Amino acid sequence: MTSIDGATRDIAAEVREAILAVYRDTARPPRETPGSALLGSDLGLDSLDLAQIIVLLERSLGVDPFRDARGSAPRPPIRTFDHLVALYVATLAARP
Amino acid sequence: MSSSASPPRSAQAQAPDVAAPARLAAAIESVAAADPDRVAVVTAAGLGADRRRAVSYGTLASDVAAIERRLAEAHPIGVIARSGEIAALVAIVAACGRQRVPLALVAEDSRDLVGELRDWSVCGDDLAVPSSPAQGRSRREYDSSSPQVVVATSGTSGPPKLVEHSWDSLLAAARLAEQWHGRGWILVYDATRWAGTQVWLQAILTGGRLIVPASRDPDCVARAAADEDVSILPATPTLLRRVIASADSDAVGRMRLDRITLGGEAADGQLLEQARALFPTARVTHVYATTELGEVFRVSDGLPGFPAEWLGRALPGGAKLSTRRDGELLVQLSRDTAEVATGDLVERRGERYEFSGRRSDTIFVGGAKVFPRRVEDVLRAVPGVADARAYGLPSAITGEIVAAQIVAVDPLPEGVTPENLRAAALAACRSALEAHSVPRVLDFTRKLFTNPSGKVPRRPVSR
């Protein structure tokens, strides 16, 4: 469990860093990113921001869950920071 | 180096009774007869006097005659000119033209297309002409329906393909007036592509010197131009931008250009201004041409794009321009020919139509169109940015997002760091572009990737 928790913490840090990079690149003040924060209303992220976050995370984590999962079973909606982290944790765990 | 101030004109080559296919061989012969030692081609230029190789008109004329004899013996049904040596290529083309042998110019990266020309003989650096591979299919006489010259397209917007031309269309854009004779031309294009053929044909038809730099590295191009007394620089805007931004300033200072002819890509206003400032005595012309259509028009007024009043009117060469509803430029070369969709998009800005990019380069972000050229123009205007490329990255969320690469000037201006240059570039985009057009990925690169035609591709090379 420790290693999975550690991996989750690392991935959460990467996701947080990607969100901060989006704020920085779009000249917006940074916001706190608690796990329950809603990506849209709490963090102010729109679809373009999310598209940028996915590209940044593909560079740092090596996966794009949205592209890699094409054609597979529908996934639950990604509404919060934790949802996003969980998606990357699951995608990385399923990687051969 | 030979740079005669008043070179003898090739009377024979200019005479109207020299048919187009024979004109190149006749021009070489004429100059060789009057001045056999005159330099026709210099290769490996820009690396110093000990590395350059020069070929005279006398040698070129002997090579043409030798190839013509071999063509008469081998009777190939067609010749694929494949030579890394420009002088050999010139001789092969001249000989095939005068002997009315169908000719194909196929660039290295278009070799897959050669399958379409099976049974044609390949003629290379050794100038040998093998018999046609298929026994019994050697030609007896070429009929008028045979292709005269086949050239591969650059593949900027799709796979390269072979396009047939006549000798008349190949030579149509050559300027033969006295003022063009005996000049130094630099060849930075692939000699087997349309743009390249236009440069070397022009140089040799007018008894000029064709200078081929050892590489397209900006330092090498600038030194070749300065050392070899080049007066005419035909280049893509990308290459000129590199020479201006990063070539050895001593060599650039020694360049004495009379003409800069830009083609292959649209030239932006900023580049035209920079070129005027750095080469104040040079006339800067932007040529609009495609491999399929040849030259359509040229603009020399120093402004980007072309005058809006040209649309719908017959231009001096006979071509007529119009646009589709989405802004794609259509060209009708003459009344008897069909309108051709060029794939180039234009936008009206005041009294001009300016190029906004290739239709195939358009990036679609959440259904909204982004023209990479507009993004690049904004990025290049940022102090400290030497060059830029914008392209679309696929996205499962928005279809694509805008990504860009920038090349920083070297050294960076005082007080500028890569971090604040990047921030300034993004800020410039935010203030000049709509939100969906602002790059979401912005990386530094030392050099933009260019394809064999010297153009910067705007599709991602890989993801």
C-alpha cells in the first residue's frame, strides 16, 4: 500500500504542477487544489485548460488516459482534482 | 572566380528559332564558345577557397555533348536525372532537352515515385546512359504526347507526386533580358525540385554563376554569398529569416545582394522590413508559384500578400485569381484552363490580400479555426524571438490545441531570460490573438525543422 500511496502522491503532485503551469501560462493567479476541488467552478479550468493539462501530464507521466482509453469502457466523469489523479493512477497501473 | 562585367550574350540561345527544349544546351554551348573558362557552377561554397569546386562552361558543354552521344546510342524511352552533382544534373537536363528525350527530375525523398517511370534509364554523376531496362521498349521517336519534363512536388501538403511539364512551362519564368546576364545566383533549394530548377535554369541560361553552398546552415549560406559575389538570393522566407537572425554578421555585412526572391512560403511584413533594412540596395520580390502551376505572380512592392485589386482581373501573365468562400485562393492560368484550388488561404486586410496559411495547416480548436501563420507572426514580433513555428497537437478534449516552438536570438538581449522571454511571448499572443489561438504548449528549440524544400512543416512530426 505504501508504494501505491507514494505513487498516488507523486501523481497528485504532477497534476498540481500541471494546473499551476496552466495558471502561469494564462496569467491567472494560482489557486489551492484540494482533492475535492471541482475542476470547473472551484479551479476555474475550462476545456482548453484541461487539454493543456493533459498534454503536460503526457510529457511528465508518459500517458494520455483520454487518448489511450479510446474505444474502451466508458469511464466515470472527471469532475474533481481527485478524479483526475485517480484516472492517471489507474491508467499508469494498467500500463503493461 | 570569374565575374565578367559584360558577359557575351548567348545570341543563339535567345534566337526565337531555338526551340525551348534545346535552349539550355544552346546557351551553354554559346557561352563556352566565347569564354570557355567562365565559371558556370561552384559547389561546396562557403567553407573556404580550398574546399570549393568550380566547373566551367567549357567543361559543361563537353559533358552535354558526351551525354548527347550516349543518348543517341542508348535510345532510352526516358531519363531519370539523379545526380548529387549540380553540374552533372545541368548537363543531363540540357542534353535530354536537345535530344527530345523525356526527362524526370526526382528528388532523393521522392524515389518511391520512380516506380511510375519503370523502363526509364537512370543517369547519375558518371553521366552514363544505360539502355532502357525493358528490352525492346527503347524509343524510336518521341511523339508529341510524351511527357517532356516530369518533376516531383515538394509534398508540403501531402505525399509528393509527379507532375508533367513542357519545356515551355519550365522555361516560362526565365528572365533573359540583358540585366540578368552574368550574375551570381545562390542555389539553396533542392536542384531537382521546381523551385531549384527555376534558379539554376535562370543562372545557366543567362551565362551566370550558380553558387551552391556546402549546406543550408545560415553561416555557410552567408559566407558562400559573400565570398562568391552572389547578387541574387532566391530563398524561402524561413532561410532568409535564419540568415538575418543568426548568420555570421561579418559575412552578412559582406553580402552584396541586388535581388532577394522569396518563394515557397508566404513572406510576412516583418521579414520584408528586416530584409530591406539589412540589404537596402536589394529589390525584394515574393514569387507565388507551385509545382503544378509554375509561377503565377510576383510582388515587389515590399508589402506582404498582393494588392486586393488583383482579384478577378487578368494579371500580366494571363492568370486570374479568385477565392472560395472560405478564403482559399483559386488560380486560372488562362481562359482555356480550369480553375485550380491552391490550398492556400488568403484574408483581406485593407487594400491587400495576405496569406493566412495552407488549408491543410489550419488548426481546429473546439471547432474554431486557427491559422498557424498568424500565431507565428505574433511570436516573431516579440523582441528576443528569432523564429517561430505553430502547429496543432491532437487533443481528445478540443480536437486540437495550438502548440508552438520558438527560436531565441543568440545571445539573448540583456536582462532577458528564457523564462521571461517565454512569458513575454505568451503575453503577446494573449493580447493579439483570440483565446483559442494562444499556444497552450510553447517550447524553445535551437533550430526549426525544415523539409527538403526548405519549408517549415506545420503538422507535428510525431507525437
